[in-house]
Amino acid sequence: MKVDILEFESNVLKDNPLNDPYKRKIGLLYSDQFEGRPIVIYLSGYFSSSLTQLNYQPLGEDMRSRLERLKREGKINNVIVVLPDMFTRLGGNQYINSTAVGMYEDFLIKELIPYLKDKFKSDLIGVFGHSSGGYGALVLGMKYPNVIRAIADHAGDAYFEYVYLPTFPRAIEQLRKFGSVKEWIDSYWRRENKHHRDDLNTLNVIGMSAFYSPKGEEIELPFDIETGEIIYDVWKRWLEKDPVRLVDSYKDNLSQLKLIFIDVGKRDEYNIQYGSRILHKKLEKYGIKHYYEEFNDGHNGISYRYDISISLIEKSLLE
């Protein structure tokens, strides 16, 4: 299997508010027989990049090894896997447009996917991802069923009351020490150790605010920094982007997809099993065909579940 890393120059990401790179590295894994084959785009979780799937995994498998093994086992044929780097200064990506972060939804739909369709002579597009990447796969599938035909959501953010509200108090205590969100971000990137748990929690809350409640190029937090009181007008904008709410508006689009796969660990540390169950029940209510599974594990270290989703996506796109 070939592994290429190309530099993709984006027009829509030029002049993004965070001055993040508009030339993006894209990993491509494919065989010699690639024309007309399914193209599967992987979206990483927050605090990561899809390109890390190429790294040596001493306790698991890198993506190339996984695909080669799945092919030997007869579980896939000649699927093309795409690993776009979409990391931002706010620690990651939710893969939707934001005036405070950049037009990453447009980057995927209007730039990268057309390029891939032309390069590989295929319009068979699937998207899968973990955590924030699962959220991205689900929401993009909802919005663009004419472009994306199959999706797999591994523990994607859903039912924001349980996922995000518990993280707010620790972030408030950190942010109170600074004059603004920008000051906190600047301070974070000057630190030698960027892995402190409370720092990552705060960066995550800021990042979610930037995607869910941007105000122009500014980031509007859903709480009062001094008192911790929830600002409901802002929090409402978050909930409007929650998949368990979006499914009601996009049920007709979802019914057009060839595959909807959702799984989640029963012991997910971010309570995502509850949002996943709500999604499952709503899809059942609307009669939308989908696969749903809960497995005995937590939120992290579940890339072994990609064996299932990659195989199902390829199979569904070829039907």
C-alpha cells in the first residue's frame, strides 16, 4: 500500500482568524488499483490530527498496517483512506465553519473532496471519525448526503448537557485569572508543558465556544467568568449544533445515506454513551436504517473499532 503526504493549498482557509496554516498536509493511503474505489476520510478527535494515524503504534496499529491486515483477512478490498491535518491553535477541530476559527466545513466539502474525486476518479465518499471527528462525520453527513454517502461515528460528541457542562467549572477557575480568552490562549502556548489536565480542559472549552458560539472573530463563552452563571442565549447556540437536536431537522438527509454507523463505549468518560443512545432512539423513531453498538470500553484507545467501520463503509459504498 502506498503512503503519500501532499501539501494542499486552501483558498477558504487563507486569512483565517487564528493565522493557522492554509497549506495543509494530507495523508493518502491507496493501492495501485485506485480508480473508482471508495474514498474514506478520517477525522481525528480533539487535541490530535488525522496524520497521527501514520505513526508507529506500539500498543496498536498504524493506519497502513491496519489496512494491509484487513485486506489480508479479506475484510476490505482497495479502499482509499485520507488523513487531513486540520489541527488549529485552539487544540483541534469540530469540522464545521466558524467565523472565529475558519471555514473548515467549506475546506472539506468545497475543496478537498472535489480534489480527491478528481484524483482518484471516484465519487464514492465516506467519512469516519472519533470523538470530535465522530461529531464531524455525523454532522457533515447530515448536511451533505449528495456528497458524503456513508458515515461512521465513534463516540462523537452528542447531548451537550452531559458532555460539556461538567467541564465548565474547572475552565472558569482558570479563565478568571486572565483578562480575556486571548490572554489565556497566548499564555497557554508559551508554557513548556502543554499537557496539564486543567489546561487541556480549558482549551477544549474555549475551542468548543469558538465553533459553537463565535461572535464574528471573537469567542463568546457560554458562562459568566466571575460567577459561573450559564448565559442561556449563548448556551442555546451550542445546543442548536448538538447532533441530538440536529437529527430532527436533517432526518430526510440522513435517510439518503448508504450507511450510518454509531458506536460508543459503555464506560465513556465524557458521558457520550447517553447522547449516542438518544441518537439511536431518534433514528429508530424516524425509521432511518443504521448500525448502533455499545461496547465494553471507555473513550480513548478504541481505534480497534475502525476495523468494523472501514469495512462497512467500503462495502456500503460499493452496493
